[in-house]
Amino acid sequence: MNQAARRKLLSGFVVGLCALAVVAALIPLALILFYVVEQGFSSLNWDFFTKMPKPVGETGGGMANAILGTLMLMAIASVLAIPVGLIAGVYLSEYGRTAFATLVRFTADVLNGIPSIVIGIFAYGLAVLPVHRFSALAGGLALGFMMLPIVARTTEELLNLVPASLREGSLALGATRAQAAFGVMVPAALPGIMTGILLAIARIAGETAPLLFTSFNNRFFTTRLDQPIASLTVQVFTYAISPYEDWHRQAWAGALVLVAVVFVFSVLARVVTRRLERMHRT
Amino acid sequence: MRKPPSPRRSADDRLFRLGTGFFAFLVVLLVGGIAFELYENSRLSIQKFGFHFWQTTTWDPVAGNFGALPFIWGTLYSSLLALVISTPIALGIAIFLSELSPRFLRTPLAFLTELLAAIPSIVYGLWGIFVLVPIVRQIEVHTPDWLKKVPLFTGPPLGVGMLAAGLILAVMVIPFTSSVAREVLKAVPATQREAAYALGATRWEAIQAALRYGRTGIAGAIMLGFGRAIGETMAVTMVIGNNPRINSSLFAAQHTMAAVIANEFTEADTDLYLNALIEIGLVLFVITLVINALSRLLIWSVNREVKVEAVTKAAATALPEAAA
């Protein structure tokens, strides 16, 4: 075989390997989705959303308290992280070229890669250790810290999609920088920002590690912020490592709910971002 | 003639800049706060054990003896294993999506691989316990005896252990590495490939030219995946077996830094125990901070180069277009 043919053969071989790599990644994805849907769907029923957990040994019951708990934790995290992240994002987009903005952007990206369990320890030290009690507030705090960099970076990126002529136009009409940013730029990017934030919330809702020793768990129904509270993810964890068949069934149902939420928001975010990009491309 | 901005307006703008800048500063403050607090809350352990903490292997909460070497070992072992499995696959995906894929497949395939990153860790863990671990156990049972003499494959077929952890981590890390590597390849100027083709290169040789051009960014992408693997908690703790004993075997149940924190934090009944766990968290924080910072710098360095190039290229092409 001459050299040219050998090179061509090698090239074809590597191209084939690359295609194979895509298949190799799609197989586990398909397997995971298959099992979650198959196992989860047969276990998911109305009781799952409306009933409380049954005591050990009894079958049936649901995760009503955990679902409410997750919603409350998300609400606390959102209240803490969204305003701060949004305004930080405005700064990054308005004064993006300064050295300080580069530092903030860098820190936000690095913070995004800090293990969630470490964020959990931090929230534990802030809100659990001083009062010696696990609480919904501590859990929400941990999740809020995780949301903050995502919200800031999403806001910045979507504001950068808005044409600069809008800002220039409003400044030319005599608006202050603040009026131009919050009155013109943010509203123009709002649909995208809101979807980005919803996606961040959906992803954070799937977090377990930072909740293990902040909001802990609770077998009862509670809405108090200073008490431990159940969450969907911690409940799935507890049930998954338990020896009971019926609890495993419910863990799969919980996993299906988590995956469905993330999936719907991922698709939604993709659609909205695309539409925005098309809208602002001139 | 334009009037100069009134003093009130420029004062408004300054306030706006300071105000929004303060909120941006909170992000930086958060990282500093984490470092400070973790250090404060692990002082007991740092003072008592010093560097010894990271050199000894006894983890005995009852006697109050803490050595964290098995956890470092387990974290590095599982993360490197995940890296070895995931890197070729992730790079293959990135190359396929940026260089080879037909256009209509590109977006859906990218979406699907990135969906792997969106699945919650706890779902990976659940799937790991009930689907992956039984499969791994079967593999271990059917390993031929002569192979079991190799230190890498010794021990009883438990199913849970290093192999299961490495596999699940690899799947979780793939989307991070591949999407960043894809961005890097996308940022490599087309002239690199065109030049290679013009010299008679085959497809793979042209891809190699692009890979070489973006190698710092690719290295950054791989490091980013490594950082993810090191910090991953739930899925690993559910399949690794949680046994704090250093073992070279893939089949052995082991432990990681993140897993021991997740498992024992609420059980820590003495201050020293709690401080020891937080010290592990502190080191986990420092390691991932350094790895993430390095990987971001590598990725950014490529992007900046590419941006400069794009500007000069735009300037070069502007003239003929205007003439036409």
C-alpha cells in the first residue's frame, strides 16, 4: 500500500472513531432516560404529589412535603440570588471592559466550578452552626450561592445580545446610564434573562449535596424557615439507599419528576435563546 | 454645539457604576468568604494534625484519629480514571460536531450531549445503584482468573467500587469537556484547515492542525472536566462503596473526599471530627479553585487570540467586498 492510501485509510478510521464517540455518549444517556421513564412512570401517581410519606414498613404515600420543600428552597434561593445576580450582570455588561469586570467574570466562572458540597459547608457555617439547628433558610442560602454566578453571567450574556444602538439612542435622548440600563436594555433582554434564570432554577432544584446538612430532611409538613425541611432530592437519596422496595419505587418517581423539570426548561431555554438571537441579528 | 454633561447627571452615572459594581463585588466577596470560613472552622484539625493529616491513613472517629490520605487517593484515582475514559470520547464528540457532522445533525446532537450535563447528580446515583452496579458486578464475576491476579483487578466482585465510580463520573464529565472543546475548535480560524488542505492534507491531518492550534484551549477543556470529577459528590458516594482504605484495585470499594463529607457530616459528634471534615472540604475547595482558574485561563487565552485574528481578517476582507 502506498503512503497516500495509508494516510487516507487512517483519516477514514479516525473519522469513524469520532462518530463512534458520539454514539458512546448517547448510549448512557438513552439508558438513563429509558430507566428513569420506565421505572418512574409506573410508580408515578396522584398520591406521589398529594400524600405524605408513610412510616417505614407501610407501602404507598407520596412526597407532598418534599415537593413543597423544594419549592420553598427554590423561592428562598431566588429571592437571595436573582436581584444580586441581575444587578451584577448589568454591571458586567455595562462596564465589561474594566479590569474589575474581568476579575468578577473570572471569579463567577470559577465559583461555578466549586463543588456544591463545599458551598453546603459554607452555608452550614453561616446559618446552621451559630444556631445549632438545620433550617430551610440555610438550604436556600446554599442554593442561592450556587445560583448567583449563573444568574450574573446569563444576564450579562443576554444583555450583550441587545444591540448597542438601543443604549446609545437612549443616552442620546438624555437618559442617565441607569435609566438606559434598567429602562431600556434590561426590558429588551427580559424574556431571555427570565428563561435563563428559570433554567438556572431548574438545574439548582436537582442539587442534593448542599442540602444534606443545611436544610437536612423532615418527614413532616412544614413551612417554617427556621426548621429543617424535606426536599425532593434528599428524599430521593434517602429512599434510594434504603432497603425497601416501595421506597425504591418512589425514588424512581422522584427522579422522573426531576428529569422532566430539567428537560422541559432546557428545551424552553434553547427555543427562547434562538428566537432572541434571530431577532437581534440584523 | 453639545452642552457638557451636567454635574448632576455625571454624579448619577457614578452612583450607578458604584452601585452595580458593589453587587458585582459580592461575587468576589463570596469566594473570599468561603475560603475564610472554611479555614476558620477547620482550625482545630489543622492545629492538631498539621500536615500529618494528609499523610496518614487511619480514619477513626471514635478514637479521634483522623488521616485523610485514603480520601485524597480515592478522589484522584476516580477522577483520573474518569478522565482516561471520558477524554477520548469527549474530544471525539467535539471533533465530530465541529468538523465532520452534517449540518442538520449538529444542533440536535449538541443538545443531546449537553443534556447529559443537565441530569441531576442524584439521578445518576440512583441509576448507578440499580442499573450500573449490577452490570459492573457481572463484569467482575466474569473476569478470568488469570486477570484477577493483576493488582488492578483483585478482590471480590462487589459491583460497588472504583470501576463503577469511574464509569459514572466519565459519563457526567463528557458534556463539560466536549462542549468547551467544541467552542475552542469553533474558534480556530478556517484558514488553519484550509492551509492544511492546500498542502494536500487528509481530513484527519487537517483536524490535527486545528487541534494543534487550539491545544491550550483543549487542555483547558480537559482540566475543566477534571475539576468537575473531583468535586462530584452524590453519584460517586452512591456507587463507590465508601470504604476508607487505599487499594489499587478497580474492583475495590473505596472513598472520596466529597463522599466522606456527604456521608459523615451530620454524624460528626465532636468538634474535632467536624473540623477534620471541614478541612477536607477546604482542601477540596482549594484544589478545585486552582484547577478551575487554570482551565479558565487556558480557555480564555485561546479565545482572545482568536478574537484578534478575527478582527484582522475582517479588516482584510472588507476591502474587496467594498470594491465589488
